[in-house]
Amino acid sequence: MSSTTEQNKKKSPMLHLLAGGTAGLVEASVCHPLDTIKTRMQLRRQEASVDRVIVKIKHSLQEPAMRLQHSLKEPFLRSSAAVAEPPIHEPNVYIRPTTARLTEAVLKKGTTPGAYRGSVQASLGPFGTAHRIIQREGFLSLYKGLTAVYTGIVPKMAIRFVSFEQYRDFLAKFENNGERTGRVTFSAGLASGLTEAVLVVTPAEVCKIRLQSQFHSLVDPAQAHHRKYKNVVQAAYVIVREEGVGALYKGVIPTMLRQGMNQAVNFTCYNAAKKYVMDWQKTDELEHWQSLVIGGISGGLGPLCNNPLDVVKTRLQKQVVAPRDPPKYSGLFQACIVIGREEGLLALWKGITPRLLRIMPGQAITFMTYEAVSRHLTSIGLFK
């Protein structure tokens, strides 16, 4: 059987549902900690100059990175049993309690002051971010938001693969002899990415990011009990109650652009490489390791181009807008300008390393699992 014949074989939508859902569950379980690290890196606000950071420390309690449960203007803590301050979001600053029971903001310059008991000294990269999350909040904090991913992963994968096949079959009718050309595959991938972004990805990611962005410890039962968002269903309910149904679609435009670009590049590269390898081997299927490698390479190309969209999407979905207060980020282009002006253009590429570490193995696992499950279900006669 030729690879062209194999490509043109139609598969049952239920096969796509089962194979894609299984692939999504496996991929999310393995790779979710990297997504949490990426989200924390993208939400971290880092000022463009040290002087501006000092001004923020001295004169403002409004900056999320310096928001404490007590005022820095009060020289003494209210009681020794007071709830511990939430961790500081500002990456170059930590809070050090002095012997006089004052709270002192210490700015790290070059070499940091002597470490104190309970402090977390870490670099700003993905490994340093992971270390800080684990030491401050516990290892399981790397899996915050996983329930939101599980809730959306089966319908997302079903919509992705089913819609891709449907779009590709439809668009192929306009080509000579109904051929599934690269142009058809690219357009079908783009359309499937836009579809999944609107129906599943945006609401699920709003809930996921709200869960991931909470700086509480899962080791301390008191902190875990008082967290605002506890699971995906409760998070969705709180968001709708406080901000309206439209809040679940914050960042829908950059999400659509990101998902559309990712799936267009992903499906085009994977199917082109798959066809080339099968023609070269004169086989009608790939080995498992070949699906793994091709899927990983194709999955890494999209994020290299659209990371600014992911940063803006994360910022838009994280912010909670109070009534009558103008939001800091109001749209795609305005958010890009604000982030670039306040933090530098490179801030639009925050989280690219953990994102690649998350997406490349994730897509590798997804395609390998999808091909394996699809092949197995077909071999046992469940789907013809």
C-alpha cells in the first residue's frame, strides 16, 4: 500500500476521539510541570532598570510583586501568629525579617547578601523557577491547574484531529483529483487550531492560568485551604460570578492566533515528513520512535514564531479587572506595547525555553501515542 493511499484513508471520528484523548492525557501528565514553570516566568514582572525597581519598593504597595498582607509603614508585625506573607513575585527582590522584627526589602545586586533561614535563592531561568516553586510551595505545586488541562484535553484533542480531517477532506475537493497537498494540510491545520481555541482552549486556559498563578504552598494546609481557586469547576464559577462569562474568553484573539499558527505548522511539517519517510522506507506506517522524533521537531517550530502571542495571552488571562477600573492590558497590540515599554522587548519572549521544553516532547508524545493507539484499535477490528 502506498503512502498516498494511506493518507487518503478516512478514519472514524470516534477513532480520533479515543486516540487523541489518550494521547492528550499521557502528554499532559508528563509535561504539565513545564507549563507551570513557563506560566510563572511569563507572569513575572521585571522592571527595565534597577532604579525603577527601587522606587517601586520604597513608594508603592500596589505592584503585585510587593503586595504584602501588612503595610510596610507599620514598624512591627501585628502578632507572631500572623499569617506568613505571600512570596514576592519580583524576581530580584526578597523579604528578610530583621532582629528588630521589622520587614526589610533587600535588593539583590551582583552577589546577594547572606542567605537567611527559609529564603529561596534561585536564578531567573526555568530550573531556578522550578527550584523556587518546589521549595516555597512543594513539589505538587508544579501540577497546579492540571485538573483544567484534564477537563479540556479530551474534547480539545477530539476537536483538533476530527476537525483537521474534516477540513482537509473539504479543502481537498478544490484541488486536482482531490489531492491532499501541503497547502490543503496547512489550511486545515490553521482552521482546526482556530476551532479548538474558541470551543475549548481559551476557557480552559483562563482557569488553568488562574490556578497556576496562585502563590500558595501545597505543603502548608492553612495556605492551601485559603487559596481563592481550588479546582477547575470552582475556578470557572468564581470567574463568572466576579467578572462575567466574558472573562472566560479573555485573550481569545491571541489564543486563536497561537493555536492556528501552531497547528498549521505542526500538521504540515508532520504530514510532510511522515510521507517522505514512508516513501523512502516503502512502508505504510512509521515506527514509534520515528513518530516521536518527527512529532517533536514539528511541534517546536510554531512556538519559535509566536511566543509573544503566548506572553500576551497569559497576561490578559491572568489579570482580574475590577468594575470601573481600566485594565492594564486591553488588547493584543496594546499589551505588546506596554510590555515592551515597561520590561523591554525581550520580555515578549519570556518562557520560551520551558515552552519549547513543554511543547516539543508534548507533541512528540501526542503524535506517537495517537499513531500507536489508532493502529492498535484498528488492528483489533474496533474500527475499519
